[in-house]
Amino acid sequence: MTATDFSEALFNAMSFSSILILTALGLAITFGVMRVINMAHGEMLMLGAYTAYVVTDPGYLGQSFFWAIPAAFLAVGLVGYLLEIGLIRFLYGRPLDTLLATWGVSLILQQLVLLQFGADLKPVHVPEVVDGNWLLAGVAVPKYRVFIVLVTAMCLAAVYLLFYRTPFGLKVRAVTQNRPMAAALGISTRRVDALTFAFATGLAGVAGCIFSGLYTVKYNMGPDYVVEAFMVVIMGGLGQLPGTVASGALLGTGDSFVEKLLVNAPMAKVCVLVSVVLFIMARPAGLFTSKERSYD
């Protein structure tokens, strides 16, 4: 592998790992607090990508891509909030029903987007300031991939501050550790559930938004990435945010470097996923062991 190949694989790994981490982080938060497996999470990523398209396309809003990032978080977060208060909160304690219901929601969202925007691919143009490359010691450094890493780092910092430095984060951790006791102390567990679910889906919206700057947007893009996001969550340890970040970085890096070595994307994907499956079989608890929590 030449220096150019290595640098290309490195920056691909950094950007892909960042998108995986943002997508999987929402799943980890949702499962950690509510024990809900959201099969529509991939469609939240898709909605974030279409939000970026609507915000930046001259035929719609025609605004800067930088406005699309907070818009994706708010728009997709609102969808997640409505989904929790309108459907998911009535299915707690029924994991199979929740899984099937959210899978049905994913199909509905796909068809609604298909009806509104059609099946053709939608391009999203990024600003010139983050387009192109920097030349560093003769190596091309993609500006947009560095931008993705920076956005992910800011989101991780926001997650840390929210959950460990705010009263709301204290309530979330209380509900996660002992839901009946938190309710007995006056914490509205349903409100915590709704806002946490909205925040988790908003992160997926941000992931879809920044992802749209790399590839074209399509209505059925969600399932392409949510499977790997689920594997990241399981590999890191269910409900364990540090494990999710670590496993997302490992999976994204392994995928990019194996693809570069094999020069065969499908075979590289198979090799990486088989490795993850073997790891999970050897260590079912994941990188970080989950502790038992109380749920109603």
C-alpha cells in the first residue's frame, strides 16, 4: 500500500467511522434509556439527508449547507418526538411489537418520501470552503471528510455535556439506572423518554445530513447503513456510549482499510462483518459490559 493509498483509506475510515458513530449513538441512547430497538432509525438518517437537500436546493430553500445541519437535527428530532408520543410509548415492555411497529413506520416513511421527491437520486452541494483538498506533505487531505470528523466531535461533546453536565442528563441517568425510583422521586419518565428519543433521532438526522455531502440522496438509503449501526451498538455493549464510539471507530476503520487492501468492496464488507459476528460470539457483552437496569 502506497502513502497515497494509506492516506485515502485513513480519511475514508475517519469519515465513515464518524457517520457510523453518529448513527449508532442514537440507537445506543434509545436502547440504553428505553430498551427500544428502533427499526425506523435508518429512515431518520434518510430524512436528515433529504432535509439537507431541501435546505440547499435552489428549488426549495436554497440556503447554505451549514444551515442544513441544525435544520436536520430539529426536523428529524421532531419526527422522533412525534413517533415516541404517538406510537412507541404505548408499546413499552413489548419488544416484538415495538420492533414490528417501527419497521412498519420505516416502510411508511420510505413511501412518503418516494411520493414527494420521486425515486431519482438527489445531489447535495457542499460549500466551497469545505470542498476540494488540502495538500499536506504531498498528500491530498479531503476538506469535507475532515469537516465530518469535526462535526462528529462536536456532537460527541454535546452528548457528553447534555448527559453529564445538565439537570436533564441527571434525570436521564436516573431513569436509566432505576426507572421506578426515578418516578417515585418526581421525575416524569415519559417526558424523559420522549425528549431522549427525539435527541437520539436528531443525531441520526445530523448523520444523514453530513452523509449527503459525500453521496447522492435516495429514499431507500436508510437500510444500507442501519444494519452496520446495529452491529456497532451490539459490539460496543448494549446501552454503553463509550463502547459505541470505540466500536464505531473500529468497524469504520476496518471496513475502509480492508476494502483498500482487497480492492473489492463487497468482499471487504463480508470480511469485516464476519469478524464482527465472531467477536460478538466470543464476547456477547461487547467491548463494555452492560449492567442490569430496572425498567417498567
